[in-house]
Amino acid sequence: MQPRNMSMSGVVDLAAVKQAQEAKAKAEQARAEAARNGGTGAVSPADLVIDVDEAGFESEVLQRSTEVPVVIDFWAEWCEPCKQLSPVLERLAVEYNGRFLLAKIDVDANQMLMQQFGVQGIPAVFAVVAGQALPLFQGAAGEAQIRQTLDQLVQVGEERFGLTGLVVDPEAEPGAAQSAAPERPAGPHDAALDAAVQAMDAGDLGGAVQAYKNVLAEEPGNTEAKLGLAQAELLQRVQDADPQKVRQEAADKPTDARAQIAAADLELVGGHVEDAFGRLIDTVRVTAGDDRDAVRLRLLELFEVVGAEDPRVAAARRALARALF
């Protein structure tokens, strides 16, 4: 049941990006179909809260998390705080009208799921977004805190993964239309993109780079291929680097463009996005000519790795503009 491991912790998961693109297309199809057919294909409000066990976790949580953020409520009958929290989550699931799905897991009957999520005590609330597990909070929480957390979750799902949520129709029969949208046909480059991701996972960075380049040669605007190529090339650059040596050289040479670029690459691979961006923006301020241009271009490449919709990229673009002008 484990979500797919990220190739670069804290940066981006290419499989999740692909799933999100497909999910967004399917969700939009579902909404259009519902509008054309008076709600056909929509889910009932009762379908927004589901009981999940180990057998159904793959289909009910992991797969559906590519359509809508899934909030997981780990609970037990004997847990008094659970009896206070669960009704609030259930009410909010209906109130949010398809912006998230609530999956309730009884820990007494599903010990394996409890262990796999690392649950230390209940109630415990997690989310799964595009196949990625995120801890939300543990223990009883006030409704204001819960709403704030859910708002942030929904925003991440929409802005980062394109999850537009479920179509809800109060007149729909419960369970009648869990997924009425037609399957999205395979794209012309899906096989090549899958092969590139598999090459990345296997450590064949050269093969991944070539696969992404092949896709871009035929479809220059392919978002997943551009993102994948930027990530694969970044990993190629740092795979043989000595982190301690790179960091020491950057500390000793604060105005050296090459040293600062190498350190920024390492920081991004380690998930320190703001540090990498900040380092290069600071270097832009203290360099000129070809060195400055090299730093600027590398920063733009790192923006591609993280993704244009990430708020950290937007903030760094503004800071870069100030540094340049």
C-alpha cells in the first residue's frame, strides 16, 4: 500500500504529476458529463464518507487520491477522543461538497495499515494526495484548526496536482456512480514517459534523459517530459559529487558562480528548495557578465524541476527580478 517513493525528497514526484494530469482530465470529464445529463455520474453526499479496510485500501484510497484528496481518520470504538473528532470530520466532508473524501479506518481491524502509516496513537488523521501520504494531525483538534488544515490540503491538491474533486449530486443514489467518467485514452507518449520514470527509479539517468528528450523532440510542450528532463539532468549533475567538498568550496568562494551553482543543485536534491533558490539569487547580486547569466539560467532550470505552480517558485521569480533590475 505504500505510496510511490519520491526520487527527490521534497521536490516533485513525476508519477504523481502524471496521475494528477490524468485525474484532472477525468474530473473535468465527469463534471461536463454531469452537467449534460442532469447530474448523471455524480456521487451522493453519503459517498463522501467511506469505511476502508486493508483489502480495499488500494482502490478506495490510493487510486481515488488521483481524483480527490483523501483524508484518513484512524479510529477505534474504545477511543473517546475519536468519538468527538470523527463526527466533525464527517460533517465537514459533506460541507466541503466533494473537495475531499473521508476514509475511516478502524485500527483494531486493520493493524497493518496502522503500522504502515506509523500511527502512534489515535485519533490520527492523514491525507493521501496523488498517491502521496501526508500526516495532518494527531489527537483531538478544534474545528477551526481542522478547517484550516483542510483548506490547505484542498489548495495543495488543486494547485500542485490539479485535483478538482468529486461531482456531488444530492439526488444521486448512494454508491450508484463512484466513477462515471470515461477512461482517458492513453496519450501518444505514455509508454515513453513510463519508461523514463522506470529508468529514473532504476538509476539509469542517461536513459531517462534520452527518453524525455525523445518525447520533447516530438512534443516540445509536454509538461511531464520537461519536468522529468530537468529532474533527470539535475540528478546526473550531482550523482558523483562529494557533498562535503561542494559545500566547503561554496563557503570559501561566495562569489564563485560555479561553486554556488553546484551547492544549489545539492540543496535542491536534498529538498531544501528555498535555500537553493536563495543561494542563486544572492549570487546573481554579486556577479556580472557570463557568470551572472550562468547563475540565472541555472536558477530557471531549477524552477522547472520544482514546477511553475509552486509558490516557492513564484516568490523566487519576484526576488530574481529585483536582483536583476
